[in-house]
Amino acid sequence: MADKEHLAMLIQGADKWNEWRQMMDESEELCDDFYEVNLSGADLSNVNLSGFDLSRTDLSGANLSDAGLVEVDFSYSALCKADLSNSRCQGCNFNEADLEEANFSKANLTYANFNGTNLISVNFRQSRLWESDLSSANLSNTDFSESTLVGSNLRGIQSNGAVFYKAILGSANLSGSEFTGANFSEADLSRANMSGTDFAKANFVNANLYRVEALESSFISANFTGACLKDWHIDAATQLDDAICEYFYWGLDQQNRCPQNGIYKQGELAELFKRARNLVESLLQKGL
């Protein structure tokens, strides 16, 4: 349980708390436990709570902007509508926390754990999520615009209408997930694993899909206009029915436009790759 003296000092604000914490750290008398405390609506902006146990704590509506929260345990806590913008949350554990409508814009969330977390309508705009774990989280209407998710785990995601506009998802794992209606326009998905995932009606306009793996995935009615499809890996089970693609690029940096002139009609992308696959199979059968 939280120490009453520590709690009383915390609610006095960042200046007094941070000065007092430094003194307590030096004396090794700091109790780093705010387990099950009610801090809903509290102003904790700029506070240094790095290393604390805030599991099962009520922080709904709290202001944690610009806070130092490195390796804090937020598991099973309530942080709905909390403001964690520009906070330092490297290595934080948000396992099974409720973060609906929280604000993480410009936060550093490198190596953070969001496994099984409610992230509905969360704002992650311009945040850093390098190698974070978002597996099995609910990302419906979540905004990752201009965020960095290189090497992150998004496997088993349930999402409807998530936004990844201009996000960087290089080498991320999006397999076995549902991203129906998601917006990946101008996103960098190079070398990402997108196999076994439902991307029906998703927006990949001007996206970079260089060397992605999309085996057994569904792109029904998705939009690939202007996307880079160089060396992407699909198979006979990849569904491109009714996909929209007026043109795409077979090279990086918008090189090798296909078609060179004019545009494809809706559904032609599926036929194009079907013919290409049949040709390759025919050549293989002939031993060429």
C-alpha cells in the first residue's frame, strides 16, 4: 500500500515532489508503491515517478504530461482520458490497463507493453513506439499518425478504423490481426509481416509496402493507389478482390509506375497478380 507521507507529497505538485524524491532516493528511504491508489483527475505533470508501481491505480483523467514514467507498472490501472503527452514511458507495463481516449501524443513509449490493453480512441500521434508490444490490444479508432512503430508487435489486434497516416511500421508484426477500414496512407510498412490479416477496405494510398509478407491476407476493396509494391510477397490465398489501384510503383521512391500511362480499373490489380502468379507457376512446371 502507498505510504501516506509519499502520497501527500505527490499531490503537492512536481516541484516539491521531485526535490523531495531526489532527497529520499539518496537516503534509500523511498517507497516506490502507489498500488491501488485513487489519483483520478490529479495534476501530476512533470513529476518523476520512474520505477514506481502504479498497478490497479485509478488515474482516469489525470494529467501526466511531460512526466518521467520510465519502467512504471500501470498494469490493470484505469487511465481513460488521462493526458500522458510528451511523457517518458520507456519500458512501461500497461498490460490489461484501460486507456480509452488517453493522450500519448509525442510520448516516448519504446519497449512499452500494451498487451491486451483497451486502446480505443487513444491518441498516439507522433509518439515513439519502437519494439513495443501491442499484441491482442483493441485499437479501434486509435490514432498513430506520424508515430514510429519499428519492430513493434501488433499481432492479434482487433481494430476498426485505426489511423496510421505517415506512420513508420518497418519490420513490424501485424499478422493474424483485423485492420478493416484502417488508414495506412503514406505509411512505411517495409518488411512488415502482414500475413493472415484482414485489411478489407483499408487505405494504402502512397504507402510503402516494400518486401512485406502478406500471405493468406484479405485486401478486399482496399485502396493501393500510388503504393510501392516492390518485392511484396503474396500467395494464391491472398485476396485482392475489388481492390482499388489506379496505379502503383514497382520501384522505390515512386519509380517504375504501373501502368506507365493511364490507370487501372477497380479489380484489375487482382487480375494482374493472378496472371503473374500463373505465369510463374507455368514456368516452374516447365523447369524454367
